[in-house]
Amino acid sequence: MSDTPVSVTDQGAIRRITVNRPDKLNALNAATLDALLAAFEAAAGDPAVRVVVLTGAGPKAFVAGADIAEISALSAVEGRDFSLRGQRLMRRIETLPKPVIAMINGFALGGGLELAMACHLRIASDNAKVGQPEINLGLIPGFGGSQRLLRLAGRAATLELCLLGAPITAERAYQLGIVNKVVAADALEAETTQWAEQLAQAAPLALRGNLDVIHVGGECAIEEGLQYESAQFGLMFSTEDMREGTRAFLERRKPQFAGR
């Protein structure tokens, strides 16, 4: 087992967070959940970071699920606490003010799919498999899988994945709206990097504004969401980035956004 369950590297404004337990197919135990939460908190607070890429170490798995060896002996109270621990992480990722791309390089099952669904964008290799197989263990999803899958793929697909517990291909996941794009395994790195670089060059405050209004809009009535969007749209006019973006458009040049 690796001594470091999560590794962090930077390439310019792009931070890569890697679940680093390849010998366990990157299974999520308590220590890994805590390390991931700390890594995302650090990314949120670092002004040099504009985009985060999340992936798993090794050739087989993004994250193959929770660490069954650790959770198998939990009591009911301990099981609830483990669920809440995972949900805190997923919620932190979901509400991060910077885009998070899940680079799904293999199995994303159970907690792994829940982790991917908490990210803002998901790119999968064509040999990836995703699913919510908890029912095969006498369990249900515990890190928000039933709720995020319902919002991404709808009721019928959520019932299928959660009740039957069988994994589906990356292509089927794309058809259901669970992932944004499927590419050949040998193109996954380049495609993810291209998306991340494009996001890193975009206006940071506008990125944050988009993430904010879409998140709020997904959890409230449409009239409330529309009012919130208008308020945030207006705030963009107080930013230097908005002035730079519109000026660059009129001058037919590439904008240089400063995040102010």
C-alpha cells in the first residue's frame, strides 16, 4: 500500500489530484477521504490554481469503490459517520469555486462513481466501467450516489444502476448523461489536458459565477434561480475581467484575464 493515499502535482494553473492506492484499485478508506478533502481545500484556497483534474493511479481504476476491508465491520452508527465523511468530501468538490474535471481512467464503481459525479466535468476512457454495485454487498450508495445519479441520468437509469448493481460501459454512461465525453484510452490524458488548459485561460470570476449559478439553480425553483442569475450577471460588470473580455472582443485580440 502506498504511504501517500493522495498525490498532488501542479502544471501551471492546473492542479492534479490523484488517488494513489493502485494496489487497492484506489479504494476509498477513511484516510483517503480525509486526504482528498485536505487536497481540495488547499486547491480552493490557492490563487495560483484555476482548474483541478482528479484521477486515479495505475492502469485499472479511477476509484473502484469504498475499501470493503475497512467498512465491513462498522456498526450502524459508524456506517452513518463514514457516509457523512464521504458526503462532506463530495459536497466540497461539488461546491469548489474552480472547475474540477474527473479523468476516469478505469473502474469508477460505488464511491468512485460518486466521486466522479461530484466533479463538474467527466471525461472517460472507452474501456472504463461505471456503476453503483452496493446492493451486491447488502448496501445502498452512501456518498450521494442515489441523489447525484438521479439528477444526472434520471429516475429510470438510477433505479437500474442501484437495483441491479451491474456496471455499464463508458459509452452507455455517456448516452445517459453521466459522463461528458468518451475517448480512446491513449487519448484520455491529452483530451483532459486540453479541456483543463482551456478552462485555465478562461476568466476565473466568470468560471466561478457559472459554477455558482448552475449549482444554485439545480437546487431551487426556477424563478429563484433566474433572479439569482440576474444578480450574479450584474456583478460581473464590476470586474476588470469583464472589461478586458469585452474590450478584447471589440479589438479582435485574445483577452488576458487576471481574475479581478
